[in-house]
Amino acid sequence: MIAFSDAYNLVLSYSQNYGEENVSLKKAVGRVLAEDIHADRDFPPFDRATKDGIAINYDAIENGRKSFNIKAVIAAGQKTYPFLEQENCVEIMTGAVVPIEADTVVMYEDIGVEHEIATINTLAKRGQNIHYKGSDQKKGELVLNKDTRITAAEIGVLASVGKATVKVKKLPGIAVISTGNELVEVEEHPLPHQIRKSNSYTLYAALQKENIEPLLLHLSDDKDMIRQKLSYVIQEMDVVLMSGGVSKGKFDFIPKVLGELGVKNVFHGVLQRPGKPFWFGMHEDSNTVIFSFPGNPISTFANYYIYFKPWLLHSLGLPLPEVEVSLEEPISIKGSLTRFLGVKTRWENGILKARFVKDNGSGDLTSLARSDGFIKLIPREQPYNTDEKVSFISTRTLV
């Protein structure tokens, strides 16, 4: 049995690099860039009008002119007017190319138009309402860093530089395996001694948020069958996430079978609650990483976010989140176990506050739906006080 901090650091030390691949721009959301992205031209690529109105040369205003002959109308996507004399102007629409001789755009609200003559009614400033060429980025400048998670904002940048395909970090192939004779399929009506599968679907849904479509398997409590299926999965998959079969019961065959299959036992058992029987190892021939979580729903759910998700982020070169919450009530944590307690969060004056969610033990699946994540509490003599800040592991997007 090892301390939580030791277990956590050991898991991260087994992070893997699964290489790179090219995906289409439409399928790049949520993936991690595997290349730096540079501007393929100036941004914007021309002096661009930011308002509908007229484009003029400001020198004319300084020389006392307020009225201008309208020579043309320029829409976005059209070529600009070839030559603009100081006594003239062009009507220009938002996004259109400003003529070379013009340096100021006056919006329609500030002018009057009569008989093809535009008259300025307010005080204009040189350079107003123009988004100048290269003012955002110059050609060749870095616009996105490698190891960036791609969101809708990055998609827009990638599209603007012509990246129809994007080089991203490869994701691991993952098998999610549930164990136990007591489990039946979701659509089945369980007998009094049975329960429906939930852990495998919980893990499946969590992995989908990471753009990973896992293989789903179930193992009954039969040692030979467990050995046969695990032997195949370990050779074919990069990661195995298991739930159940790792405690001290007579039918908890997983640790022994993994050992027989040549999987290195990095550790088995962590001084924490929930998830104390957590087993972690690696098959060194295939480099398959194995997370074998306790079968209780809260234990599986918590250990996924406590261990696997940081491991995945670290493997993809992404930073690990460091979030703190302020406790809304005191609590005493003594003994030797690091505790992970479900909490509901709320924002108050810019501070993320957390209150405990009551559960009925590690089998109380419904408490997870009432929680936003877990706080980590290290055992100590003095109690944790109200308003004290503690580490927080989010399990859902906070608003």
C-alpha cells in the first residue's frame, strides 16, 4: 500500500507518446496540435473597412473639405477603387478593401448623402474604422503553438491559414472492461441478485469527451476466460481500463492473471478513499498501460479523473489543471487515507466555493450526478476550516 502522492507520480511517469496523424479540419476539434502553425500571409491581408460608410483621404479634411464626390461603391470581396483623388470618396462596406489613397472611413451614421455628394457631419479622426494590413499577424509569424488543445477558436485560425488537414497527436486505443457475474446489460431486467452495468458506460462516456471511442468488453468471474481475453486485449490495445476484480475476494482474479500474462505490477493499493484497491501496471513487451479500478461506481469514477485523465493529458503534452475551491463548511480528516469527497460548486464574487454532496458510500452512483467533482483532502491533525482553499478535481464543465 503506497501513499497517494507516490501513486499519482508513478502513474504520470508511465505517460506514453503515440505519435502523430493528419485529420481533416472538421474532425480536429478537441484534438491536440502536433505542429506549430504560422501565418501564411498578413492578417488581415489588406486594409479592411470595419464600418459601412465612405473612405476618404484625411488630408482633405485637414485642408478644410467636408463634402466629397462619391465615385464608386465597394463591397466586400470586390477589387478596390484604382485611384482616389482628395476631393472624392467611395462608399465602402464592412470587410471591403480600402483604396490605397484613403486612410479613414467615416460611417454612414456620421454623414449625409445628397446628389452623389457625401458630407461629413461629425469630427473624424485619421485612421478610424480601418483594420490595417498585418496588424494582427505578419506573414510567417507563429499563430498557434504545438501542444494546444483545438477548440472552435483554433479551428477559425486554422481555417484562415488554409489548414484543410491538421497534424495532431494520436490518441491511444483503449479497451474498457467490466468484470463480475452480477452484472447484466442495461436493457435486461436484473434478478434480485444482479445489477445493471454502469461503470463501463460511465468510462465510455468520459472517453468520448476526449474523442476516444473505446472497445467495450465484459469478463465474467472465470479465470481461464479472463486470461484468454486479457491476453488478446493487452496485445491489441494501448490502454486497458478495468473495473472490478482487484480486491481481496476469492473471485478477484485480475491481479493474478495480469501477473501470469507478464504485466508489471507498478503498485496495488493506495492509501486513499475511495479507490483504495486500485491496481496499476504495464506490459513492457507491448507497452500497454493498465488501470484496474475497484468495481464500486464512485471508486471507478473518481479514479478515472484522479489518475487516468492526468495521465492522458500528460501523454498528449497538455498542462495538468490546478484548480482550488473554497470550502463552505469545515471537516476533519485524520488517519492515513487521502480523501476524495464529492462536492457541488458555485461562484461567489469570483471565488469558486464548494459544499459537500452527501453519499451513501462508494456504491452510491446517484451522488455523482449531484456533484461537480472531488476535493482532495490530505489527512492532518487540525481540521479543514470554512473558506479554506483545497485542491479540486473537476468532473464536468463549470459555468
